[in-house]
Amino acid sequence: MLEILPSILIVCLSYVVTIYVGRKLKLGPNLNLIILSVHTFYSVVYWYLWTQVGYSDVIYYYNAALVEPYLWEPGTTLIITLMKVLVVFFNLKLFDCFLVFNILGVIGVQLLLRVLLDIWPKLNNKISWMPYLIMLMPGHHLWSGAPGKDAIAYLSVTVLVFGLHRSKYNVVLIGIFLMFLTRPHISLVMVLALIISLAISHSVNKHHRWLLFFLGLVAYFLIDVATRFIGMGAFSFTNLLEFIEGRRNIIMPGNSSYDPNEVAFIVRLYRYIFAPLFFDARSLPGLIASFENLFLLIFFTKYILLNIINIIKRIRTPIISFSAVYCLVMLVIMTITTTNVGIALRQKYMIVPILLVLGSMLANKYYNRLKAI
């Protein structure tokens, strides 16, 4: 009984946090319980498949936490330190660590759902259920429910997009800071995209100008930190090109890897967002991911690719300009430097939530226009 007591206490804490955040976001109690239940289920699935049956980085984090010192530096080092706090200081088992990080993912899903419910058009048909369908997609829950950088990165993206949606830039900065803790180079992309979105916004005011000045200072600081974090050294375009070329030539081991030099960029872009897609699924998790990727393919094609003109027309709306710039830059960078479908499945959830919000905004205009006809 004493062995499972920490797990019971963490589940109780998860319930309290979920209900509290849900009330703040004005989500119904039943909906909050569904989110918590689904997310916890996938967290347990991740724990079983990749620690009891297979292997993942989580096992490395856990073992390193037992021997490594406390080092509060961004990236993997920070994750190991956080694991050390949980494992050594609180004496938690690996399964309990999953339950703790699970709380972060639950909050992220709640934030994203609140934004989607606010944006998605209110219609008296089945299409109105789209935000709830998006909420049930496995990728939101699986990758954000395990100890590691992905849980914090997912929370970062959802906090940021929630802040942009509510025009609360203090919340946006919290989202950027969370990303800095795990992936400083991605936080730099966020800052630059935010600078561009504010600079071209049709509602620039005195507060925005001060924010632009502050973001400029942050970007100047992040350039040096981010380039050194990824091992590029001092920033220069020569070093940047050499780094990208070096990443392109790294082929990860495993059946889901491919040689980027033999694949056209548009094919690599498709693989990054939509693979596997049934014909290249080699396992049950791959088959499940295929259904999700098919949904994403239809959603993005209908609401984003076929509405490029509307994006251009509304580019001065901050959330749309940020989403367009951030997603475009991220897709180019990640497509060029990623050669493994398995890694792409996890890392694309730094982009997918924002694409879903962008698509929902365009869908709102699309369905309201149809309703007016």
C-alpha cells in the first residue's frame, strides 16, 4: 500500500489542478475529467510501451538523475535535474514521474481546447464538435504525458497561443520562457515571429512599441544562447549553413529513418507532418498515428492550404501573422534537419497546435460566410 501511495497522491493532485484550471478557463467539470482521464491513459500507455517493453529517452533521464548533479541549464540537463528532484528529493518511482509530467500536458490540452472553443464557429450541426474531436487526438496526450522536453514544449506552445488569443502578452512571454527552458533555439523563433507580428499589426500602440523594444533585447540575447545550445558556435550565416548541411547528413538509426539527400523537399515536408499514413505504418502505434495524420491532412488542406489568400488578407492580425511566420519557419527548419519519422511525430507538436488554431480561425470565417449566403 505504501508503494502506491505516491501515485494516489499525484493522481489526486492532478484532479485538483485539472478542476482548478478548468474553472479558470470556464470548461465544464465533465469535460475536465474526460481530458484528465484520456491524458492519463496515454501517459500510462507511453510508460508501458517505452519503459517496460521498449526503450526511450525517459529511461536515460531517470538513470542520469540518480548520478548527475543539479544543473539548472536549458535542455536535457534541465530535464535530468527536474527528474532528480522527483526521484532523489521526493523519492518517486519512474511511473510517478510520468504522472507528474502528465499534469503539464493536461493543462496544455485545456488551454488549447479553450482557444479552439472560442474560435471555432458555433453551428447547429456535427461540424461544431470539431474542437472536441481535436482534443481526443492521441498526439496531444501521448507526447505531452511523459517526462522530457516534449511535455514542457507542448505546454509552452499552448500557453503562448492562449496568450495571443487573449492579447495577454505577459502570458505569451511565459510561453516563450517555458520553451527557452527546453529548446532555446525554438524560443528564438517564437520571439522573432512575435516581433514580426507586432511590427506589421494594424493595432500597434505604445505598449506594443515597448514590447517590441524588449523583444529585440531578448532576441539579441537568445541568438548567442541558441546557437551555442545547438552546437553551432558563434552566429554567422556561414556557420548556420554549415550546421544545416551537417544536420542533413545525419541519418538516424531505425526503420523510420530516410536519407534527406534522396528525397525532394516537398516529400520531406509531407513526411514530417503526415507520416506515417497507413502504407508506411509498421506497427499498431503507427497505424493509430495514421488515422490522426489523415485527419490532419484533411484539416490542413481544407482550412489552410485552400485559404492561403485569406491568410494574406488577414496577415496584420497578430495571431495570424505570428502563426504563419512561426509555422513556416519551423516547418522549413525541422523538415531540413529531421530524418526520422519517429522523432517528427513528437517534435511536430511544437507546430501542430498553432496550425490547428490558424485553421480554426480561417474555418470560422469560411462557415460564417456560408451561413450568410
